[in-house]
Amino acid sequence: MLNKFQKEIPKTTFLLTLLLIPILFSTLNMFAQESSYSAILVRGDIPADWVIAESYANEVNIPVLMVAKKGGIDEITKALLSGLCLIGRKNILILGEELAIPKSTELELKKMGFSVERIWGTTRIETSAEVAARLWSKEKTKAVVLVDGYNPTAAFAALSISMEKGTPVLYIKKDELPESTVRVILNYLTEVKEIYILDTNLSNKVLKEVEELGKKTYLVSMNSSYVSPENKTNFEPLLTVISEFIDYRLFLGLSIGALIAFVFLTSFLKQKKIQPIKNFLNTFLTYDEREIFKAVMRKGKITQDDLASIVGLTKPTTSRVISELVMRNILKKERLGKTYLITVSEEVRKLLRG
């Protein structure tokens, strides 16, 4: 059986599998698994999805495996997946739509012998709501963590609290409490008694709407302490809380991320001839975001309707991607009749010129 398995995968992957199986096996068996899934597959360069995946994985004691920008499975991830196969764990959950992790990756997993399920929403906010509603235990979930889904730093802090409390992370906007988030709290996770809010310049309107949900609410300041809006009682400093909440997998993930960032920075400094625009596109944007951004750069100004036809995306997809880029202050849009005029934000222009 081993010989047959060895023939079916590349030699490098086979050797990595032999090296990684003991680590994988011991990790999976440190605790009893509490999920029907063997692992979660997520895009490594989309922090919003990774935080949601890691939050649930920590609760049910399963690994989070990451794929590259184009959804490709690298040799190490392939070796880990092969290891899961060898120990009979063959149910993979993909977190993210096909634009993030393409159908080809799903088919590759099925070829390896896995059964695959996919969960995603049209935005990162809806993805977090889908995961909370479909995966988290209705009876056991007593609290949730709310955080601005467009602030990666705050999302990592929210993950620390989630890991200690055993709660899902739900994304909101700094000036809006989304309907999908409210629906999950009131209609699905009906046993929730406490809400922790990461304070990242959230509007008073949002804070008031959260309190009106009728749950015990705590505001977590990013620079000082826990504060309960009800009685303004101060708790421990956030940095102390994080040091107590932190899980070994979060530490490992952040360490790997720091290593990757160091390698990238070293490579970047050596390649002085790389143009700032090319570096920006390849590093910070997904494929669809790159195509839209490049089209706007070429045209200078372009309507949203014209942009959809130029990049070959549907109007709903184009609208969603533009909204993401506007939210991240990469593009700017202004109402123009029945459509919008799209331009590159001044902040990004300064960055690319610098």
C-alpha cells in the first residue's frame, strides 16, 4: 500500500509527508476532535478568512491549512493533506468563494480522496456570519466577538479573545452593524449572553445598536483595557489579556507570518528594479482586484458600468470588488448619474509615486 501511495505523489511530497505525519498526528490527537471536518483550507493571504477559520478550528481542535494566492496547493500543504489521508481523515472544509480558492483546487482535493464542502459569503462580513450560523454550536456558544472586518490588526486581537472564550468572530463595519450579524446573534446563536466589541474607532451609532441587542456588552479598547459600556468598569489591560488568551497555533501562525514577511522584505530590497506598481499589485491585491485596479490606472477615470465590461466580470462581482477596494481606501467612487465614477485614491497614488 505504501509503495502504491508513493508512486501516486511526487517524491518531494512523499518525503515531506513522512516527516510531517508524526507532527500532524500528535497535534490532531492532543484533544478529541469535535468536528466532522478533518481540516479547514483557507487562502493564506486573506487575513479576514484566516481569522474566521482559526477561530472555529481552535474550538473543535482541527488544523487550518493555507493555500497560495491563486489557490494552488504547495508541497508542504500537499504533504499535510497526504498525511491526513493516511490516517483516515478525509473531510475538508474550504473557506472562501471560488474567486479566492478556485474550483480546480476543490477538484484536486477530491482527486486525492477527500470529500469537500465550501462555505462563503458575498463579503467577508457575510462569510463570518455563515460560519457562525452553520458551524458554531447553538447550545454551547455563550458569547461572540465583534470587530471591524476591514482592520486586520483588530481582527488578530479579536482572534485572541475568541480562542480563550470559545466564541465566534463576527465582522462588522466601523459605521454599520450589518443585518447578517444581528440575524446570527438573535436568530441562530440564541444562547449568547455576552458580546465583546473591539474598539477600533467604531461609531457611537454602532455601539448603541450593539447594546440595544440586550446582551451584556464589553468594549475592548485597543490601547488600554476592557470597558463595560453599562457600568464603565475597567478590566485588565488588553496586552495582558492577549498574552493569557493566546493559543500555540496563533503563536505558530504569527511566527510563520513574520518569517514570510521577512523573506519577502529581503527579496524586495534586493530587487530594486521592480516597479512600485507591479510590487503593489502582486502583493496586496487578488486577481480580480488587480484587473480592476489596472484598468482604473490605465483610464484614470472610468464608470463602474464600463469597468465591468472591460475586465470581463459580472456587474455584481465588479460592484463587490470595487466596494472592497473603496473600503480599503485603494479606489475612490463618486456618484455619476445612475452609476459611479471610479478613480484611484490619492493615498495610493502617493504610495506608488513614493
